[in-house]
Amino acid sequence: MSDKKTTGIWKVISASSMGTMIEWYDFYIFGSLAVVLSTKFFPSDNPTAAFLSTLATFAAGFVVRPFGALFFGSLGDLIGRKYTFMVTLMLMGGATFVIGCIPSYETIGYAAPVLVLILRLLQGLALGGEYGGAATYVAEHAPAGEKGYWTSWIQTTATVGLFISLMVILITKSSLSKEAFDDWGWRVPFWVSILMVFVSYLIRKNMHESPAFAKTKAEGKISTNPLKESFGNKYNLKFVLLALFGATMGQGVVWYTGQFYAMNFLKTVQCIDSSQVDMLLGIALILGTPFFVFFGWLSDKVGRKYIMMGGMLIAILLYRPIYKQMYKTTDLTLKTEVVANTKVVPSMKEVDATKMDSIYTTTKTFTDGTAVEEIQTKHFEGGKLMVDDKGKDKIENKITKTINNTDKWMLVFLVFIQVIFVTMVYGPIAAFLVEMFPVKIRYTSMSLPYHVGNGIFGGLLPAISTYFVTSAKDAGNPEFYLEGLWYPIGIAAVCFVIGMIYIDRKINTLHD
């Protein structure tokens, strides 16, 4: 490839990637702050239900992504790639900023979670149109035989967006007191988004339409009804279904297991300090991100199929051993407590004229350097211990672990392995989808299976898997922490079988 062409495509990638990265930042900032948001926008009397409700709201944004794919995909095939994802960028950025402005549940009651849900749905619709546009735009600028390499740069943007969201949170936390962050500082990452969106808009507005679409339009061959041609044509529909059940749904669950489920697992099951989790996850993402490009490049040489299927298979086989080791790494029953250093500090907190909280804060240290803070809160009303809706004493226990460096690097390694699985299934997927469909209906056809696979099968994973873990724990299962893995393992296994049987290497060059 000539230097001129290389320079040109790097400009395309830069413009597309920055906007897509910011959209993923916008989308993921909610998930990164899920633990905090559960205390702000939902009733505080049941922390577990509040957290599950937050994850469900997070998942709602994914569920509507297919509808965004249908609407904006059709728009992209009718009017062009450029103008469509300009609209999605502004819609996403605006919704994110407004989430940071919504008053808490204590201020406006149930209006808070309703407003958050509406804005998450708008975010999901916008993201449904963004990815297909960016991937298609880059692929249609890439030379034949190099689509895997060049589109893999787009694949890095979701992970980079997650990384930046974690870093913005860490910087905000380190700049404020714990109390200030909990009070209003958590809103800052949402507000920052509007500045990033403005910069991206300035870059994107100078982009030109993709040459493939421009040529198709000039020849009068653009689709008049992309939805009908994409899904009403049996031949094309076959490829849409193959893309979904043979690739994207497995890719979706591997993606969310390796990043979001891992993050929730570390924070809620292992109870590791939130800042430590953000830091170790950020390190794992930095180490793993270059492999998106590597596997995208490799897919140009050996084909997309075996790299994606290989990533799914390895994930299926190793998820349970990995998470077992993650849990074991910080299991306090395997550590030796320094009993002499244990301190218990009781306190009372008046809620209102009739309600009172009795709080016991216990701090513990262990010989390996691990430190633990346990906060037990008993809720009293009229001098009597309150009961929950199940008739049990209303007692909340919150544990926060501060882990040592050895455990931190072990967890970095275990998360990094999962990120490698992600790069194997995700690095080649954009080129794989683009090559399956003709130019005139490409945006619509590739967007739907991608967003159903990622949005529904993948997006629902944190909520479903967390529910499995919670239920298993309540039932007394000693390995409750592994139960959430059956969902991604099952979905990935089905996808692996279908993909291995029905995906043909000829797909790589079907519409190259």
C-alpha cells in the first residue's frame, strides 16, 4: 500500500475510532459506576435489589440496541454512513450528560430511576447505529485482503472507552474526598462526556462519505428499502442468522464476561476496594488491547473462523478454573488474621424521629498485608429491630478488602487472560460481518446480528449472571461464585457448534 493511501486510511480510522471510543465511554461509564449509582437512583432499603435493578437498567440499553441497528442501519444505507453516525454521536453524548444531572432517588423518588431508564434506552438506540457505521466506513476504505487488520483498530475502541471511563473515575476519586465523590463527584465522569463529544463532532464533520457507498449511490444502486432487502430476502436472511448464532452471540458473552462480569465479580463477590479493581482492570486492558490488532491482522492471513471459534472454545474450557482461582486469591479463610490488630468501633446514626441505625465498623489486617473493613448496620424503628419483606432481621453487612500487591498482580494476570479471549473473538468480527453483505444493505444487515448478539445475549450477562450467583449464595451453595458462568459458557458453546459447522472460509471474500 502506498504512503498516500496509508495516510488516508489512518485519517479515516482516527475520525471513526475517536467517535466510537467516546460513545463506548458514554455507554460504559454507567456500568463502571453501577455500584455507586445503585445507591443514588434506587431505594436504599434493599442494597442487593438496588444493585440488580441498576444492572437491569444497564442491560436495558443493550436490549434496545437492535432497534437502533434497524433504524440507523436503514438510514445509513439510504443517506450514507457519515451523516448517520454524526446523529448517533450527538444523541449518545446528550443522554450521557443528562444522566449526570438527574437528582437522586431521595430528592425526586421513583422519577429518578424512570428518567435514568429512558436515557439508557436512548443511549442504546444511538449505539445501535454507531458501531455498524464506523466498522462499515473503515472497511469500505480498506484495501482488499486487509480488512481484518484495518477494522481491528475500530475493535479496540470499546476497550479503550472502558479504560478511559475507569481512568476518569480514578482521577475524580483521587481529586476528591470519599464523601465528596459519593455526594456529587460521581457525576463528573458524565459531565466530562459532553466535552469529548464536542471534540469528536469537530473531527467527524470534515469526513467524506465512503468510496464504496459513494460509487453505489452514483450508479443509482442504493437500496430503496434496506429492511426488506436485508431480512425479506431468504438468501441474505440466512447470512444474518448465521452471523448471529454462529458468531456474534458467542462473541457478545465472551466480551462481557472478560470485562464487565469480571469487574462486577471483583467488586461485589470478592468485595475488593473499587479503586483497586478499576486500577487492576485498567492494567489488564492496556496489556490486552494490542491483541485486537494482532488477531485482526492474523485473520487476514488464516481466515476469521478459526480465530473466533478458538477464542470461544478456550473461554468455555477455562472460565471456571480462572474464576475459581480469582476467588481463592482473596479468600479470607485461606489467610491468617492478625487478631491483635482487630478493632471494632460502634456508632449510632439517627435516620428520623422513629428510626435509628446501629453501626459496627470492624477493621482487620492479615499477615500477607490484606486489610478488611466490615460495616454491619442494624436498622431499628421504635426501638425494635426492623425486618425485611422476607421476615428476616434487617441487617446489612458490607465488606471492603484492600489487597496486597501479590494478589493484585495475580488478578491482573487472570483478567488479562480473559481479555485475550475477548480479542480473539472480537478482533476479526467487524471484517467478518462486513464481508458477509453487499454494499447497498451492508449497514443494516451487519448491524442487527451484531447488536442482538452483543446487546441481548451479551448485555444481559451481568444481570443474569449476578442473579445466578446471588441465588446460589442464598441457597447455601459453597461454590456459588461460579454459578454465574453457566450463562456465558452455555451461549458460547451453542455458538461454537453452529459456527464450526456452518461458517465457510468463503465468507471472507464474499463481498470483499
